[in-house]
Amino acid sequence: MELPVGHPWFGAEDVGEGVTRLIEPYIDVLLESNVWHVRGRDLDMVVDFANGVGPLKPSIDPFADGRPIIAVATHGHFDHVGGLHEFEDRRVHEDDADMTRSPFPLKLLRQDYPPDVEEMYAYYGYELPDVLIQAVPEKDFDIAGWVAPGAEPTALLGEGDEIDLGDRRFEVLHLPGHTPGSIGIWEAETGILFSGDALYVDARCSWDDAPTFVASLRRIEELPISRVFAGHERPFGGEEVAKAVEAALADPDLP
């Protein structure tokens, strides 16, 4: 199969608050996920790492401008840890560490899809494509041989841990339900929450454990949020949080 080379592999946009959003424009729409770069005085932070089809760090480096980078995965799903291995300082909640090391082994061609891909697409209401990318990151890219990569964490996170960028301080919130080790990254001073897949808008949410998912949603709802930068879809303001939570809770499959 011959596909065009997509360059640059990541698109980027300034979303304010010292945050840049990066996405893979050539990946299938269901697998499109957000990468967030946060500028700090002494260090920068990157939250989530897309699918790992093409290299991420070359797109991050111009924003980091030589500052060290703290790489934080909100959970261990393949579409959030794909580029994590490219960074030296790799942090994830201890309950998702094994998943981060060995995520779901996604392949790119329909003939090679692992079990459950069709079910995943059906759950979100998307049609299953024959190939999951519309371009390749380089001319000699091995479409058939690619499999979703994992990464070995260098530090394990837990509730209340702090990420200090020098002029910005973030707190780790354990928000299980989507996965056992799902976390949010919370900046109390500004009311900014990086929610991972614990909550987003304009698309159906999912969970591994319903009771903990509901509890995490209620916890998010109580935070004095100004903006949410989620694992998928657009950023949204605090005024949309209650509506998004209620929409997630109204899912007919939620017990």
C-alpha cells in the first residue's frame, strides 16, 4: 500500500494559558487524541502523547526551547502513550504502569487488527476503515509492521503529587474509572484541568469501572474549573463542565 508522506506529522495550535495543542492530522478520526504542551519558567510539561505513528518530540522541541520536559500520561491507553518513549522523564499513575509498558497492540491494516477493534469502533458509532492512517510519517514507513508502542515509566504518580515548572504548579488528581490509573492534572491557581479521558465534550465517554467513573465525574464537577484540556475533542470552559458530566452520566450503558 502506498500512501503520501505527511509532514509535519503533528499540527499545533496555541490555545492560550501558555498551552499548545498538538494533534495527528493523518490518523483516523476515532484515534485522534490531544497532546498538550505547557510552557514553564524552568521546565515544560507535556500531557499525553498520541498514537506513536510518527515522532512527537521534534514537534515539541521548538516550543520547549531547550527547557527540560516532564512527560505525563493521563492513562495507559495506546492513543495516549504512543510517543511517551521519546522523552526522558516519563510519569504515569502506578495503577496504569503495566498498561503503559504494554498497551493494546493496535495495528494499522484491517487484516491485522487485533480483537476488539471492531467493537471499539461500534461503541463510538464510527465505521471501521481498511487502514487507520491517510499518510505515512516517512517514505520507508512499515505500515504492516507497525504496532502501538509502549514505554517504561521513570516515575510513578499518585494522588496529591506535585509537578512544579518553576512558575506553575500542578497537582495530580486520581480520577479512576476510564482506567484504574486515570489522572487529572490540576492547576488550582488558574482553575485549569487536564482531564485525560475522565471527561471530554462532543463525544461519548467510556469506562472500565462504572462506580469509580461516576465518582470521578462528581469530583470533577465540584472543582472550581476555568478551562478543561481533555484527552479528545476541543478545550472547553468551566461553564460547560456540569452539562458534560450530566451527559456522561446519562449514557444508556452506564449502570
